[in-house]
Amino acid sequence: MVTIELVCGILIVMTMLALFGWAVSLFGMQAMCIDTASDIARQTARGDSEAVQRVRDSAPDGAVINIDKSAAEVEVTVRLASKPFDFVPPVHLKAVATAVMEPGS
């Protein structure tokens, strides 16, 4: 009886730890999406295409980056779907950043 309870307890604890680790990694990936969006918006507003490419290369794997540029501002949207396990539905992350175009860019 004690052995079965111990096995069930260990399985529950291991499952909870795996899900907790996944949740923590989601916060980290959301922060990376926010950083990527703000960096691309700022560098696009400055007119620095080389820096934009460097930031795009360092974006999280699978991130979809959309840049909407107008005469007055730049809006960058970064989307990422995170699905580490087959039995967990994907979590869609999104970050949006806006920057005002700098004169002469």
C-alpha cells in the first residue's frame, strides 16, 4: 500500500515540476519576444537595417516578425507558438512594440 502511494506521489510531483518548468520557460520566451519587438522597432526607426537583421537572427526559434512602417511610426509584432509536449495545447505568445520614426531615416 505504501509503495503504490509513494509511486503515485512521485509521478504527481514530477509532472508538477515539468509543468512548472514549462511555465517558467514561457515567461522567459515572452520576455525574449518583448525584447525582440522593441529592439527591432527602435532600430527600424533609426534606419539601421544591419542591426535589425542581427536582432532578427537572435529572435527565438519559430518567431514570426511583422514590421508595419508608416511615415510617422514603426510597429513591430512578434508572434511565437510554444508547444513543448504533445499532450499540451500550444500557447501563443505575442509582443507588440511601437517607435516614432527619427528624422532623416
